[in-house]
Amino acid sequence: MRGRKPKSRIRQNIVEILYFMKKGYGYDIYKVYTQVFPKVSMRSIYYHLNKGVLLKEFAIEKISKEKGNYSWGSEAEKIYYTLGENARPSCSERVRKKIMRALRIS
């Protein structure tokens, strides 16, 4: 079999984060991920979000264009993700506490 294996620790960690966030866009997910799990690139997070949509682990809730003063222009497109039908969150109590702390939820 060629390509990457269908299971991914990074994608499973994103499932755990979205389970508590309920919904989020790429950069927000990346910020929480880097606080809780080992360092990963933002590009890798976006890769796994897109791959997760194909595998139905994530679903796109909405796509919005937000105005602002960004380095690349005056508008940013934010894609909000939620858990999909194939997502299987199963985090430990220790990970749950770390995610909740990163989200500032008690």
C-alpha cells in the first residue's frame, strides 16, 4: 500500500481537541495542539484536517471570510471544523485536563 497509513496520531489528537472545542478553525486548533501535545507544524495540522474531512473524521461546519489587517491582505477565509461521523474520541483523564487547561475551561 502506498502513501501514508490511514491511522494518524496527529489526527487522533485533533479529534480529542475538537471533542472539547465543539468547533474550531485551523489556527485555533493549532494553538491548542501546541500547548497540549508535542510540537507539530501548522502545515501538518491543515493536512490532517483536510485528510480527516475525506475520512469523515471531521466535517466542515462553515466557511467564513473575515475582514482584518493581515500580512497577506484585508481578508481571511476561516474554515470551521466539527467532529464527523467516523471520529472516535477516547482521551485519557490526563489529556482531558491538559486540553481543558489550554482552552481555559474548568
